Amino acid sequence: MTLNAQQVTKHIEGNVPTGILENVPLHDKNWFGTGGPAQYYTEPTTPDAFKEALLFAKQQQLDIFVL
């Protein structure tokens, strides 16, 4: 995953854990090419990254949707 300048700034400020991106378009993440932006999006590659994402979602009271 590549971060844009706004996402890097937010990570530096400590608002969002590393590896969790904001406002990511979903149209290229599914086979039918539809979808608006996800408020938060991650592709964890380790069990610890997955746990961190779940903890962040719980702390922010976010629903989880697996693509």
C-alpha cells in the first residue's frame, strides 16, 4: 500500500495507526469495480497487524467489513 501526503501527515500526527489508510476508493478492490471510499482501509499481512486493526476499529466503534 502507498500512502498519499494527507495520509502520511495523519500517521505522523498519531491519529491513525500505521497501515490503516483513510478515504480509500474501493472501486479497484472488487471484481465489479464499484464502491465509494472506505473511511478506513487496511490489508494486514501479519497476525499482529490484524490485531492492531481490530483494536483500532473497536476503539473507534467502527463496523468491520471484509472484502
